[in-house]
Amino acid sequence: MSEVLEQAAAGEAGDIARMNMIQAINSALEVMMARDDDVVVMGEDVGYFGGVFRTTAGLQAKFGKTRVFDTPITECGIIGVAIGMGAYGMRPVPEIQFADYIYPALDQLVSEAARLRYRSAGQFTAPLTVRSPFGGGIFGGQTHSQSPEGIFTHVSGIKTVIPSTPYDAKGLLIASIEDNDPVIFFEPKRIYNGPFNGHWDRPAENWSKHAGGAVPEGYYRIELGKAAVVRPGNALTILAYGTMVHVVQATVEEMGVDAEIIDLRTLVPLDIDTIEQSVAKTGRCMIVHEATRTSGFGAELSALVQERCFYHLEAPIERVTGFDTPYPHSLEWAYFPGPVRIGQALKKILKD
């Protein structure tokens, strides 16, 4: 991050502004649409309305209705059209209003977008970036709070990206749009607007250190497949992404644990080298994600750490996740991995 901010200070990436994640995503789309006429934004209510969370606000007025346009309520149609655009040479950025609605488009994504380069021997690609808000924390209930990232990490040919900060959201979205393969870009809606506001019995300032901040207004990119060590430490390694990065960070700081926190940022491609180096140093590993436990991405992470770091491990790998149930509305904070469950897991792994 410091390198890009230095470039911005030198005028290469524009002025520095303070943005929340919504503003950073909007800025990334605006930058890329100005740079490349082949970039188009499409989805339900993304035009005049500016999207249900206003991430596309103002883009239609600036770039016109042919480059920022509303679609019918048909996720399979949205993705199908985007795949055709990508094969034709464009770089569509379709939005699925909530990740919970992406399932009708699975056949298009899995059978067409993910396979196009392979089945055509490289003659065609599907350079589409599918943006979608995901996760809980806003009392959306079972049909507006799901975390389906594990489904897409299972499919070869699709890249899966999940930012945790405005700075990362912009740089990773730009890199995703420029990528020649399909990218699923999940946006944690719980931190769309910046620091938390007192949930989990914590004041907002405890959550603000990594949730908002300086973002260059111009062009910059963050390479896909590079994790970030957001907090160095020696007692154990904690792997997280999205909203969970902030929950973990606040918890370990309050407990005074010397934990090294790694924000994965991209699940596919995965920065296994950074993970391996950290676990080899600390000897302990904990994985935190909001999605359901069984077959969640944490299981893959656990297997990789076991395979590569077995002789360094001083305790069993711990996982703190959502439960294997539909996402509840009335019991959201019990489902959402919070400081209580994370704290219990920390005590357990450090005791072993």
C-alpha cells in the first residue's frame, strides 16, 4: 500500500482521498470506464438508481445508458449476456444485487464462463468481473446474508476475490477488470460504509483501523493472488478475509494476543507462500470465515496448512465459522463469528 500511496503523492495515481468501500468501488469503475471503452456496467438498478447500495451512483450520467444499463431480473440472463460480450472482446462488469441471488446464474458461470478459454484452446476468453455484495451483519436474513465463496473456489477457471478495505477494493477491482479470466468479486456489505458502529459491544473506533482510509483517486492495481499481513505477530497465524479481518483484529488487540493476521484478499489464486511462511514461524494456525463450516473454504485452507506445515504445527488447526444452518435473522450475532467465539478459539489454541 505504501508504494502506491507514494506513487499517488508523486501524481502517478492521482490525489489521495478518504473513501469508504462503496466510494472506492465506484471510483474503480469510473477509472476503468474512462480508460477503456470496452468496460461496461450492467445489472438490476445499476443505472439511474445507482445500485441498491449506490456503488454505481453517477456512472450512467457520466458514461451514458449504453455503457451503464439496467437489466431485467434474470441473473442467468445477465451473466449469459456478459459472457457473450466478453467473448466478443468487451470487459463487462455485471452486478448481482446480492450474492444470494447468484445461484440461477451458476450454470452460465460454471459451464460457460469458467470453461471458455479451455474449450476453445485459448481462442476465446470470458473477461467478466461479477460484482456482488455478500455476507451478513445487516439483518438481511437467510436470503440476503449468504457467503457462497466456497462454491466458486471449487470451480477451475474462475478467480475469487474478497477485499476487506476500501484501498484493496479499488486496487483489486481494477486488477479484476483487467484480468482475462472470469472473476467473482464479493463485496462484504457489513463494511461497505466504513467502521462498525458498536455491534459486538465494541466502540466504533476499535474497528476503524483497517476498515477505511486513504485511497488514491486515480488508477492503481493490486495484483491478484497476493495476501496482506495486516498485523505481524509470533504466537499464532490467523487467516481471514472480508469482514472477518476486522473482527479478528479487534479481538486479538483487546485480548493482547501476539497474533499474525493474514488478509487473504484473493481465495483463488491463493497466496500459499505467505501462509506457509507465517505458520512455519508461529507454529499455530486459526482460520476464521463467515460461511458455513462444512466444505467451507476454511477446510481447504486447513488441508493446505496441514500438508505444508505439519512439522511446524504445535497445536491442531482451529476453525471459527458460521454454522451449518440457514442464516438466521433473530440470532444473527450468534451466527456471525464474533469476539466471543474467536476469543474462545484463541484460548484453546494457545493452551495446547
